[in-house]
Amino acid sequence: MTTNQDLFTAAQNLMPGGVNSPVRAFGSVGGVPVSMVAGNGPYLTDAEGKEYVDLVGSWGPALLGHSHPAVLEAVRAAVDKGLGFGTSHPAEAQLAQLVRSRVPGAEMIRMVSTGTEATMTAIRLARGATGKNLAVKFAGCYHGHSDGLLAAAGSGVATLGLPGSAGVTQAQASETIVIEYNDRSALQTVFAEHGEDIAAVITEATPANMGVVPPEAGFNQLIRSLTEAHGALMIFDEVMTGFRITEAGYWGASGREEGWEPDLFTFGKVIGGGLPTAAVAGRREIMEQLAPTGPVYHAGTLSGNPVAMAAGVATLQHATAEVYQHIDAKAQVVTDALAAALSDAGVDHTIQKVGNLFSVAFGTSQSGVHNYSQAQAQETFRYGPFFHTMLEAGVYLPPSVFEAWFLSAAHDDAAVERILSALPAAARAAAE
Ligand code: PLP
């Protein structure tokens, strides 16, 4: 039998770190990365034939669970007609219409292939539309790996303990102002000092790349009012939260906060249904600044690929209110049990949670985690033993304490029971 170790050893010789995305290398939890070969509902199966309850969900896209029959059927039907044409085709408008019908403020949509491309394009669009240069981002928020957005970028970067990235020039870094999340006065100061030059503030609707960090009441609205007052755009990065959590502000159907809208959104993950699709969306007069109607260039060989559009359409069509109620309810069950197991084992912690998106932070009960400094100050060493005890018991968690846990519509009672029964031993391991 080919083992996970065999596969990883071979991969390390072929790919930097043996992976195509750093967190997959298990750097912060140690051990051998698990090579998955199949996903079905809430389960993943590795190369050694071991089955896991999956709490990574492909890092978000698997809202309906793995290999949902309707999504697979839609993909197969699309594949039968061809893998891509490099032309317009009907499914692009179908997905755009689904997004628009559920997100007030998403008047026009441009499909791209990754979340990174979506935020990069949104920033360029904001600069083009406002004629200003500076972007403001929050420490610990991850918006993909484009040069200007890598400063203090949370999750993967935090896992590796890097301040940012080599290869980003001083000039690029200097056009991004980074401030602490949930810090109202820092935001006000930045606008007081640089308001004339700020093209955009980009924020995760609910940060989930430094662990989950809820926006304090009124924080998103403060971003909205300051950007509006200074002629800057507000970019709401919903790559992670979009069509996943109702509490972020926007999801579909009727889940939006009343009274304000950002200028631009970015979506990804769920809207691609597991295939590479993401999007920039927003107000018509801003979106029309994109080529070919406007001067801001964006293009993509695979943008709006028909197979990816089919997966996205089928996923959003099945993302009903019942799906969200189910995932929200299961998230409550899992977080209640997680908190109880950790408390029983005497492990100081906070459960960081917004709707169905959650993470755990260790040694943080005194202050809570409201920003990146607090997230980084936690007892990260407790997560490795916790993670590996869960893995051994057949539960696949994100291999970093800075990542959110993802449930899906397919996580039924049996899958949740497996998670719950694994928690006490993992909590005891975290206590040591
Ligand atoms: N924005 C947010 C909020 C994300 O969580 C991510 C990825 O996790 C991205 C952007 C980048 O998306 P991608 O990995 O598809 O480039």
C-alpha cells in the first residue's frame, strides 16, 4: 500500500514543501500531511483507506458536502458539452443572476478564477474609479496573495510566522496601510491623516483567517461611513463568508444587515461549488469601469469557465434557508461540545464564532480575541496535540489554529457524533 508518508516524500522532491499551498504541509501541527483521494458527503478518505469526518470542506467551497449529487450531475452535463470555449456562454449570466438576486448591491458581476484575483481586481478597480492610491487593510485579514495585500495577512502567513512575504517591494507595501482590526480610533486617525489619498478599505465581512474574529457592533458601519465621507470605496471581502454565513451581512435570500451596503464585494469558494471560480461584484457605475466598458483592465482565459459555472449554479440553487439552518444548528452543537470538553480538561480557551463559522483560541479567556495581536498571543502550542488526537480518531481539522472550521449540509448526526466523541481526548491532549 502506498502510504501518506510515501506520497509526501515523493511530493517533497517535486513541489516546494511537497504542497501547492503552504498550510497543507502541516508546518504548524507537525507530522505527515494526509493525502486525500476521495470525498463523499461529510467524509474524506485518504490514500491509506482511512475515513475522516471533514471539517475543512475544501477550505470553504463544500457548503453542501463533498460530491453532492446535483452538483456532480450539473458538472457532468457541462463536461459533456465541452470543457471551455473562451467565449460568452449562457451559464455565466445564470450564476451572475443568482448572485445578484441574493445580494443587494451586487448590481453587476465579473467572474474570475480565484479569491486572490477577485480582491486584486477590486483594489485596482477602486484605484481606477477614485483616482487615489492607498488601500487600507486590517492586520490578520487575508485577501489572497497579491503583492499589495500580503502585509499582516493572517492564516498561512501567520502559521509560518512570517511578517509578510519576500518579493513584495517596498513601493508596493507602502501603498497598503495596515491597522488593527476592530480599532475604531486607528481607522479614524488613518482617514484624518490620509483621507485624501485612500482609494479603498478592504475588510473581511467577518474575519476568519486569524481564527474567527467577530466585528464589534458598528465596526463595519464605521468603515462604511468613513469611506463614504472621504470618497473612498468599501470592499467587503466575502470570499470566505459569502453564501456561507448569514451573519456577515449578505448571503442570499434575506440575510443582509439593514441600512448600508459596501461599494464592492468579492466572492469565491461557495460560488464555485468546488471548482475555481470567484467574483467581483458591486455598484453598476463602478463595475462599468472594468474593461471593455471602462479603462480598468481585467481579463482571464478561464474566467467564467462553463464547468465551473455549472458547479456554482447547482450549489447556489441548493443553498436554501434549510441548508443554513442545518449548518448553523450543527455548529452550535459542535462548539458547545468543544467548549465543554476543553473546560472539563482545564484548558483555558475562547470559542471564536460567527454563525456557523468558528475556531478555537487557547489561553485567551481573559482578553478574548478581537484582533490579530490577541490572536497571535494565544497558546498556539496546544493546537498540535489537539489536532493530531482528532486526526487519529478520524476527524480532519484545519492544520492551523488560525483557520476556521467548516461544517456542511451533509454533516448529519452520525458525522457530528464522531466529532463529539473525539473531543474529550483531544482536549486532554491540549491540556498537557
Ligand atoms: N479572501 C478571503 C477572505 C479568503 O479567505 C481567501 C482564501 O482563503 C481569499 C481571499 C483568497 O482566495 P483564493 O485562495 O481563492 O485565492
